[in-house]
Amino acid sequence: MRRHWPLLLLGFYLLTALLAPLLANSRGWIAMDQEGQITFPLFQQAPGGHPETDYRWVIGPPVPYLPADQDASEVRKAPFQSGKHLLGTDELGRDVLSMIIHATRKDMSVAFFATLLAGFIGIFAGMIATAGGSGFRQFKRIEIIFILLFSLPSFFYSFMILPRLMKEFLPFPLLQAFLAPAAFIGGILIPARLLGRLFRRGALARKVSLSPDPLINRLIEITVSIPVIYLIIMLVGSLGGQSTLVLILAIGLTGWTGIARLTRAEMLRIREQDYYRAAGALGLKRWQMILRHAVPNALGPVLTALAFGMANAILIESFLSFIGLGFPPDSATWGSLLNAGRQDLSSWWLSLFPGLAIFFIVLALNVSGERWRFRHRKEKI
Amino acid sequence: MLKYLARRLLYMIPTLVAITLLTFVISLHTPGDPAMLKLRNSEASGPGGAREFWPAYARERAKLNLDMPVFYFSLSRLALPDTFYRIAIPAHRKMLDNLCWEYGNWPQISKYYQRLKQAWLHPGEERDEMQDAALYHLLVASNARERVQWIKKLDRRRFGPVLEAWAELQSKARPWKNYIPSIHWHGRKNQYHYWLFGDGRENKGLLRGDLGRSFRSHRKVNEILSSAILVTLQISIFALLFAFLLSVPSGLFLAGRAGSFLDRSLSSLLFALYSTPAFWLGTLLIVFLGGGDFLNLFPPFGLGDISQRGFFDALLFRFWHLILPVFCLFYPAYTYLTRQMRNSALEEMQKPYVRALRARGIPLSRIRRKDIFINASLPHITLLGSFIPLIISGSVMIEVVFSLPGMGKTTLDALYARDYPVVFGAVLITSAFTVLGFLLSDILYHLADPRIQVKKEKA
């Protein structure tokens, strides 16, 4: 039990995030009203708002406040000073514990999905960079000409025309962000390949090796060279808005480089291994080899990178909220609470407790990552 | 070796160019308009305010060199003209863009726009509020419904030309032009070029080291950033130097006693420290040790004014102000580096040559000094290279928490105010040093261990 404390802690956080409205709410769970009827106020009535007061008895959530509930009579109370608020209140009378509980949801979801996004992009990029073989890397000379020819029109149509069309018919920003680059790349490669098939013989049909590796390496170098904070801040500014989605995109799009480098290094290493080549010699196709042998072995380090990445994502997101560029300063997230604590130095509880929340989850993630790394330093065949 | 160096330096150049382009592009898309922010007036809504605001805005824009195209060439639709960037007011641009999407015939749209502007600027003797409003809304309307609604309200008698142009626009519509790309060449008179090469007046251009002037204060960016760097250096040099120097003996000490209670507890402590966010610890230190209600040992903010003090007094005063920030920058680096050192030392100790040496009777302490220390320090040295950019760029977190006007905070404030020259300059400097830092760590790595061959990028 003691050994597994990081995972237990993470599970606790996850539970808190999922059950937040149940844990901190102004409406009760079970109540008996004046006529003796048993009702479930939280589940049956619209969430939020003032709790009905004419019950005979109420069994309620452990923290009977919503994060948005302002109470002018309990402004800036220290913990244990007022009997009602365990961790104190802020300058508007909102309960700190309730805000921390509800913030768990926002912070964890941003960190989790951002890390997932970074992981996807990173693994994808790492794999592409090491893609070898005759099918993928070799282009006919005529195809290269076509690629250069189609790049500008494809850029035009996928980034200038397509978004406009999508705005009308597919108003999902996430889908747009994904479709446009996909259309761009597809719009170049697919016609190039198809037209290239027309050329079977001759000088133009000769194959040239074009590896995506240097390109991806340069891309990684560039992304890494710009200080992360500035990049994120500029992304948040230009993607518009301070919503969960924007934060996920900003943090995910800047954090993929480490995972890409790792995946690439691992894939390069595994490709030289005997068991991998043996699988190829036995007649497995490349995708089978990758799936059954490369991926399980490459995943170990990648998973530790994901754990550390998520810890880092939480730190970045809470810092952004701290300076007001993440979630709006008014919303209750850990970072914005720390910001409030800094404005009002005498309310030390605003600085201590949200920070402890950040600290414990970061600690749990770091320890998990470290343990995972230690466990998986051996190869698995 | 020299060839490798030369090649790496050569590779640096396109990377830097790409970085400048990337920064340029991203910051252009950040919302907020420097001209508008300067006039401290959000787009005056309504016909009344707009009459005064628009000309002033156009003038400000020209002053800031924003009325030029952004780059040497631009890619756009056939429906748009190549002089589209000249339209000064953003709301007008939006309206015209919308018109182009619908009708696609720029000559007619342009005629309509010119006549509309004429009518707006010279309303004549009779000033009818309804007509004013109609003209204003027609200038800024960005959807068809609004336009139709306001066009109907225009007085036929007074604004005949406008309506005539409008009819012509509708009759000669060519919306298909929107789906054909076109490239416009703008030549050297564009913002990027002026930024790089100077505008022939007082800005000498980036390539000669001139980073321009701030949009806000009109001070030279070079000046702003150099004073900011000075502040940052005061903090980061001490913090990182100590972190590096102290982590080596600490890591070795822990490695030497690996597995013992001391090692386990200290390592856990360091790990826990590593996991605390720096800005949180900084805030806590301020709250409990700074100007809060508790102990009042350290000043919470700022650098401290040393102009009135004697030399040693000033030194002490400044030191007193900087202790907390330096600590907050020091401890994450220190804990990380100590862990690194400990792990690499442990790895070294497992190696066969150590055992061989021990078997020959050489005492462990001498092995430690001569071999383990050197071999385990190698990764450390290369990490030095990657810490260099941090020294220059400072830590935004700490500077914000402690209100120190270093590189990080200056850049952040500039970003808030859309002060692009300052932002560009800072990002460029930091990126350049980052790339240099990587190069340096690579060089150090190869110098330190000649066994490691220069890796060629295999095709």
C-alpha cells in the first residue's frame, strides 16, 4: 500500500476531478422535505443556485459550497477562523476548498489532453522520421517535381479555402485544426504519387531517396529554440480565447519535441536489434514488425516521458493561469488562486493550499515516471 | 572537427531565419493592434466616434510602418487586389473581404468603396442621423444581411452615386475568382524587410544590430533589452553557477552512499523539492518571509534603489533583495543536476573498469577522484551548454513573482501591450543563444570524450 502511493494519489485526484460536482455543491444529496418525502436535490434540480432551506434533514456534500458562491459576510476568512470554511475564503467570500476541488477538473483535463496530444504528435513525428524502406522514402524524380509544383496550390486550398468552407459546414475547431494540415500534406503527396505512376520508364522515373528525417529534425530544433513560455503565450494569444481547448492545443503543440526525439532514438535503436531483423527475415511485413516488436519496446521510455510531460503540463498551465494568460483570472483554477494569493499577501491560505494541490499531483507524476523508467530499463522481447 | 563546427554554424543560419519568420508570423496573428493600443481607444463604435478616430488611427498606423505589406510576396485569392494592405481601418478590411467573397469583382467593389468613403467624408450640409448611421454601418458591415438592410435606408437623392456603384457591383459579380490563388510581389517595401535591413531613416535594421524602437515608449529596443539582460544576469549567473558547482559534490556524495538511509532520505527530499513549482515556492517565501504578516526578513519586490548608497552598502542592499529570487532559480536547477550527477556516478561505478581497478587494490577514494569524477561529469558539462539560454532569457516565473525588470518580465509586459519590436528582439536574442548553447554543448561533449564520433545524419 505504501509502495503504491503515487498511483493511489493520482487515482484520488482523478476521482476528485470526476466527482467534483458531487463533492462540493450547495445542493444536498438526499433530503427529506417537510411532507416527509425523500428527494435528491442535487440530482433532481438544476445545479447551482441557493439550496432550498425548508427540509427536515439533508445529507449533503462534504463541502457545501459551489466555487462560484459568493458570501459577502465571510470575506477573506482564514482557515479554521470561520467554522464554515475549512480552507478559508477569498476576497469575494468564495470557499477555497470548493474552488480547489472544482479546479482539479479543469487543470487535470488540460494537462491530460495536452500531454496526449503532444504524445500523438511526438510519436507520429518520431516514426515518420525513421520511416525507411522503399515504399515510403523513395520518390521518383518526376514526383519530386510534382511535389514542388503542388505545394503552393495545396497550401492555398487547404489553409485559405478549406477553413472558410469548414466554417459553414463543419464548425468544429478541433476538426479544422486537424483537417487543414492533413489536407495540405495529402493534397501534395497524393496527386504527386498518382501522377508519378504515369511515368514508368526513363530518366524521370528514377528513384531518389528523400528522407523526412532532416526535415523533422530541423522542425524539432526550431520548436525547441524558441523559449517555450513565449511560444505558448503567443499561441494562446493568436489562437484566441482562454478556453480549455486553446490551452490544450498550445501546451500540446509545444511539448511534442521531447517525445519525438525519444521515439526516433528508440526506433533507430530497435531497428538494429537482432530480434527485429529476425522478425523481418521470417517474413513479417513492416507494419507487423513495427506493431509487434518495435512499439512495445519503444513504449517504455515514451511512457515515462508522458508522465513527466503531464507534470510539466500542469506546471505550465498553472503558471499561465497565474499570470492571467491561462484560464481567466476569475475562474477557479489552481494557478488563478495563486495569483489571487499573490495580490493579497496576507491571505496566506490562498497561496498555500492550491499550491499544495499542484505540488502533490506533480510529485505523484514525477515519482511514477521515475519508477516507470527504472522498471523498464531492460529490454523486452 | 573544424569541419563539423563550420557545418553546424552553417546549419544555424537557416534555423535562425526560420525562427525569425515563425516569430514574425505568430506575433502578427496575435489579436490586438499596436496602433489601436497606442491610441488607448478601442474601436470607437458608432458613427460619431468613428469620424475622429479613423483618421487618427490611419496616421498612427503609417507612423508605425504598419501600412506596408507584411512580406516580400503574399498569397491570396484572385478576387483581392495586391494593394489590399493599404486599407487602413481593420473594420473596412473585414467588410471588403466579405464583399469579395460574395461578389469577387474588385474593380466594382473598389468603386463602391471609394464612393462610400466620399459620401462619408463629405456629408454635405444636411446631417441626417439615419443617413450617417447607414453610411457608417455600410463601411463596417461584415455580412450580407446587414448590408442589404442599410442600403435600403440610403437616401436615393443624396447618395445616388453610391447606389449606382452598388448596383454595378451586384450585376458584374464574379465570385469564382475567390477560388483561384494569386501571388503578389511587393518588392522590398515590406515590414519584414524594413525590420531586417532598416527603413533608411534612423532604423539601421536587424542585420546591423538595430532592433528598432518600442511601440510604447519609443526607447530603442537595444537599450531596453540590455538593461533587462543586466538584471537577469545578476540573478541567473549566481543561481546557475552555484547550482552547477554545488551539484557535483552533492551528486557524488549521494552516489557514494547510495542505498543508505541518508541517501534515500536526501534524494527523496531533493525530489520533493524538484516537484515544487518555483512560482509557488516564491510566493510562499514572499508571504511568509517577505512583506507579509509573518516574518519580515526579505523585501518582497524589486531590486532596491542603490543610487544613494555607497559601494559596499549598495552591494549588500542589492544582495539582500536578490536572495529570494536567486534561491528560487537555484533550487530547481540544483536538484535536477544533483540527481543527474548521482545517477551518472552510479552508472560509472557499475562499469567493469572500476571493478578491475578495485581488484588491483586501488582504494576507492582514488578511483573516485581520478576516474569516476571525470567520467561522470561529462553529461554535466554538456548540460552547461543547454543552460546558457536560460541565463540569458531569465526565468519569467521568478521575475514576475518578484517584480524584477529582467528579460522575462520585460518580454511578457511587451507581449501584453503588443509591443512587437521588444518581443521580437527578446525572442530573437534568446533563440540565438539557445542555438549557440546547443552548439556549445555539442562541442564540449566531443571535446570531452574523443571516442564519440561525429554523427552524420544518415539519409
